[in-house]
Amino acid sequence: MRILLLGGTGEARELARLLTGEREHEIVSSLAGRVSEPIRPAGEVRIGGFGGVDGLRAWLVDHRIELVVDATHPFAEVITANAAQATARLGLPMIRLSRPGWTAVPGDRWYRVPDLATAADTAAASGNRILLTIGRQGVAAFAGHTGPWYLIRAIDPPTGALPPRHEILLARGPFTVAEESELLARHRIDVVVTKDSGGTATAAKLTAARAAGLPVVVVDRPPVPPGVTVVATVEDARAVLSGWRDQESGGRPT
Ligand code: NAP
């Protein structure tokens, strides 16, 4: 099967690595091109937007794609919606690979909020020295808060409006709990803001915040569009792909 693999996550790279080793699949990984030096997945890679739903649909047709795996970040809402629409119009199957979100454990002081605007209000009401770990996009939601000081951690510099009192820390995870604890202490952070990204790569900040007794504002995930098959792990994605492949080949081994 010819598969478009929408990437930009560790899971997408892992799936690309596994599928490029299987002769029955042809994979093209796609990256948005947001990060200046992305970690490239194995196999064929294209970089850059498609030009909305219509652009993506045309690209799928031109490249004779038979199935789309959307393994983008759980908060990459627009490309997920675009892929759902484009595949629905073409009658192609789509799998959404989205790692499970985080769950609070005893000792956590979390505020779950539905969006970044609410996160900005909640954080400003909870502390004065705020660690923002929401990526470089979305920082503008905090720009109107002039009181607190923000440590903005991102892989690349944020663009758009920024809160007036801030420092930017360019860093790419994963981070250890010891590193996160040291960061919180060094900057005298009193509240942490994160998206509910899930996974282990960026979870150390939650452990460090718990140990320090700090509140964490956790932004809930956007919903997955209806009609899309959702799986939580790379292995689950491979199992669904195998099922479809067998179905396509009439149950014969391929
Ligand atoms: P988004 O808001 O859902 O998408 C905005 C636009 O970027 C899309 O309409 C599409 O442009 C383009 N795009 C996004 N992902 C693409 C992909 N894999 N291949 C080609 N074009 C893509 O996405 P985002 O939140 O900016 O995320 C961009 C990328 O960063 C994603 O690949 C995601 O996995 C990764 N990422 C995001 C986050 C996050 O918190 N959002 C965190 C870590 C990594 P066109 O309309 O022109 O096709």
C-alpha cells in the first residue's frame, strides 16, 4: 500500500522506521517544516504544507496514496481535520495515531483547562513566575498578561505577540526529572503550563512540579474528527495496517 504518514512526532518516526523495512508498504513521511532542523524520519520525506484540504486531496491523488496515517502531534488540529476531510472525499481510509494523554497521580496539583486562553488566565491567577512549555505557537494567548514573568521554553523562537516580561529558553527534550527540578528551582517557577501532550519525552516536568508542590495548568486535547480510526501506539497502528492490507489482498498472505 502507498501510505502518506503525517509526522512531526517520535511515534511517526518510529512507525516510518518500521514500515520502510516492510516490502508491502511504500511510505512517504510528511513534515510541516516548522522546526529549522527537524529530525528526519527513515525513508522518503517531503516537507511543507499541502495548501489546505484541496491541496492535500490533489497531492493524495497525484501520488496515488491509498491510506493516510496521521501521526502528528495530538494538538496539530488543523492538519488532522484537513486529512480527515481529504480522505473522506476520496474514500480513503485514515488512521489517527495519537498517544494517550497524561493522568494525574496523587500529589499532582493540576488545573485542566479547555484551551490556551483559559490556560493563560488560570496561570496568571495561580502564580507570578510561569514556565510555559506549550511549544512556540500559542504563546500569543499569554501576551495580554502584563503582571507575571514567563520562562518560554521552545525548540525554535516563538513568533507573534509575547508577554512583556519574559525570557526565552531554546531547548529540545527529552529532559530528565533532575534537569526539570533544577530549572524550576533556578528560575523560582511557581506554576507550569503544558499541553496534555502525553508520552514520556516531556513528562519529567510533571514529576518535577509534583515534587516541588507546584500547580500545573494542563490544556486538554482537541477532539479527533468523527469517522477516523484512532489508535494509541505504533504497534496498534501496524496491526490496523496489517488488517487492511490483508483485507485488500482478499485475505491472501502478501
Ligand atoms: P496544524 O496547526 O495542525 O497545521 C497547520 C498547517 O501546517 C496545516 O494546515 C498544514 O498546512 C501544515 N502541516 C501541519 N502538519 C503537517 C505535516 N505533517 N505535513 C505537512 N504539512 C503539515 O499543525 P501544528 O500544530 O502547527 O504542527 C505542525 C507540525 O509540528 C506537525 O507535524 C506536528 O506533528 C508537529 N508538532 C506540533 C506540536 C503542537 O503542539 N501543535 C508539538 C510538537 C510537534 P497546509 O494547510 O498548507 O497543508
